[in-house]
Amino acid sequence: MDRVVTNVTPAIERALQVPFIDLKSQQRGMHEEALGAISKVIDSMDLILGPNVRAFEAEFASYCRARYAIGVGSGTDALYLALRACGIGPGDEVITQANSFVATAEAIVMAGADPVFVDIDSATYAMDPWLLEAAIGPRTRAIIPVHLYGQMGDMDAIMEVAHRHGLVVVEDACQAHGAEDRGRRAGGVGDAAAFSFYPAKNLGALGDGGAVTTNSRSVAENVRKLRDHGSFQKYQHELVGMTSRLDELQAAVLRIKLRQLDSYNALRRAHARTYEELLACTNVELPAVRQDASHVFHLYVIQTDHRDRVRATLADRGVATGIHYPVPIHQQAAFRGIGRVVGDLPTTERVARRILSLPMYPELQPDQLRYVASCLRECAEVANGI
Ligand SMILES: *Cc1c(COP(=O)(O)O)cnc(C)c1O
């Protein structure tokens, strides 16, 4: 059918629609290379824990400045396997934050342990290290700080409390590939760290995938065994494990994308700077980047008292937004009666009502950024002086 004649130019048409994420345009940039790598794997039929998984593990460990990386089935499995490899199990308590994707707490429960939720810092959304002491009880064995939205938690303060109390630290780095805190990369600071390669993450596969990183040889060996039925040698099972191996096809794709990760992250940071300049004159709260931290902006999250109205106005004008996450984990139906809440989590609950995630991905175009910002500036609720 012929195109209906309209007076809307292609540039304006694009500006009228800003999707929340655009995975197709990233794929376009690497499509031929990915097809080539996939086709080589199929030719070899070396499909489980083959040469691409081994090579990706070495390359990703080196990228995170960790001694070991072990490819697993998903970020959730990476959290679960990291906890189990560190000896966390039934009867243990694991301190974490409730403003995360549900997987953080799910992995604790899957390991047989009980989650304990502490409140957060309202500017950085990170676990408040000063609240940790009050959360520690006789059964506490581990802490999972979440490097939420792409910024690492205050790892010096968290590691100090952990060392003083003999606790294990597992970083939830599922949103923080390449983030840094005082020169150290996410994944290389705690006893172990979990990464997700879900397609929308900063380093995303063409399906599910994940990895555990660690500097400990014994933790690495335990994860290697647990992901493959507790076994190093066929039919010799030393631990009760599972099947959770990074797929060889996904590893082949991830090796290509890992080489682009720093440039993807640099684009995200540049877009964040543009938003900051364009939104400086509004009364929305912009993301706070901690001193000595390198934020990789998995998400660009603002706060406003008028979140729902602002979100509806943006939607009317073709700008898609998200809320990460609207219901804190301790208030989810699945977690009723599970774990412990320290204090009432007033900050966690307050930010859940105020947060709004703007479109953020490397392929965002300057005119799209300007359009999002101008739509936001035109919301009466966020214009200054109102
Ligand atoms: C994505 C994510 C996970 C889970 O990763 P999957 O690969 O989807 O299992 C865990 N924690 C956080 C903070 C995440 O963003």
C-alpha cells in the first residue's frame, strides 16, 4: 500500500517517539560479526562449556580486574551460586536492600537463607552502610550491596563492616558492568560478584546469561562445580549442584560485545551529561554521582513528587519511561512473612513513589535527548517556581 501523504517529516516522526530502550539498533551494529561467530559455533557443535565460554570467562575476569569469572545461566543464578559457593545456606541471614529487582532477594531464599532489608541513601539509592551495624544479628553471614542503576555502593564502608564482623560480601553487579568505585571495578571488590547478561543490561547477550566473578580460588572452584551438577569429572558429584552454564552461542556473542562495552558506557555517560545540562533548570532531582565513582548509567533515574502525572504527560508526547522498581521487595506478595526489615525503610518507600527512569541507551540520538528534556521541561509540575 502507498504511504499516506502527511506533512510530518521523518525527523519529526522520530522525535515524536522515544522508546525506553532500542535493542535493535545496537544489534544492527554487530549483526554480521555475531552471525559469523554463531555460525562457527554451529559448525563446531562444541555447544556446552566450549572454547567461547572459556575465552569469555578469561576476558570478562580481566575486564572486571578479578582473578576468576565463571559463566552461568543468568544473573539470578549467579547470585544464588555465589552465595552457595561462599557457604551461605539454611539458617543464615543475608543483609541486602529492598529497592532492587526481586532476583536479589529471590537468590537469598533459593539458597535457603533469610533476607534482611536495610534502608538506602536517597541520593545514590545505594545501601546505607551506617545502617548495617544495627541489622547484624547472631545469624548474619553475608551482605549483598546492589550497584543499582550502574553506580557502585560505598564499598570501603561496607567492606570495613563486613571484615569487622566476619561477613561475606557478594556484589549484585547485574546493572554495573564496568562501574568503578575509587579505581576498583564492580566485580573485583567483594568476596564474589554476580553479573547478568540479560539483553537490556549494559553488556547484554541475545538471550539469558550471567557470570560470577571472584578473587578466591575456592569460591571459583565451587561455582564451577555447582553450575555443572557439583562435578568436575563426569559422574563424580562432590556437591549437590544444578545445570546453569553460560551458553556457548551466547558466549560467542558476548565476546564481541565486551569489546564495545567501554564505548557503550562512555555514550551512556555522555547522554547523562546532556540530560543534566538540559534539566538543570527544572526542580526534578537528577542522579547523584558519588565522588571517585564512575557511573555506567544502566538507568537514568530522576525523582519528582509528581511522578505519575509527569509520566503520563511524557507518555502522551511519545516518550516512554519506566519505574525501577515501583514496589520494594519487602512489600511484594511473595515476600510476605519472609525475612526481616530493619526499621521501616522510610527512604526506600519514599523513593519508590518518586522515581522515574528516562530513556537511556548508547544509541539515543541528540535530537531524542533534546526532545525528552523539552517534554519534561514543559510539564508544569517540574518547571521551576511552580
Ligand atoms: C537483572 C538483575 C538481576 C537478575 O538477572 P537475570 O539475568 O535477569 O536473572 C539481579 N539483580 C539486579 C539488580 C538486576 O538488575
